[in-house]
Amino acid sequence: QVQLVESGGGLVQAGGSLRLSCAASGIIVSSYHMGWYRQAPGKQRRELVARITSGGATNYADSVKGRFAISRDGAKNTVYLQMNSLKPEDTAVYSCAADKAGDYYIDAWGQGTQVTVSS
């Protein structure tokens, strides 16, 4: 049974930083393409924010390039999202997701963690 458990969300002032964690069980994160998605208030669709492939390549949404960094720790089987220079428009529920085939079909989702950035 696959479980992805996010933590690290909260309330932060604009310009601040947060680090989100996604602890995985039932899969090995380095064998999956792992992504961080977010769903902003009032938006129906989730946005892919950052992704790390099984080979370690990373890519980011244009809106977060240079501010966010995705990484993983194989020993802890955990994926992180370091978020710096946060803006009010980064406010959203952030969820991690596991994609085995690399085709953006999500095999497992976490429950999400709320990030709120105040101005």
C-alpha cells in the first residue's frame, strides 16, 4: 500500500521560506518521478510546481523558477520542496505525487498540506 504524507505547510509572511516534506512508504521515491502540485483557492485544476525524475533531473513551473527547489533523500525515502521568497500568489494546498512511468499519470497522491502566504 502506497502512502505519501506531506508536512511542513503553514502560514508565512511574503518573502519568507518554508520546506515541505513528503514521506513515502510502499514505494522507493528514487524509482519514481515525484512531483509537487498545488491547487490555489478557487481554482479547479492542480498546477505542477516542481518535478524530479527517477534519474534526478528537475523541472519547475515558470512561476517558481529560481525560488523553489525540489530534492529527495533516498535514505529517508522523502521528497522535499524548499520554497523561498514566497509570494501571496503561492498560497495553495500543496500535494506530492508519484508517477512510475514518467507519463504524468499519477499512481499515488498525498493528502496535501496548506501553505498560506500573507502580504
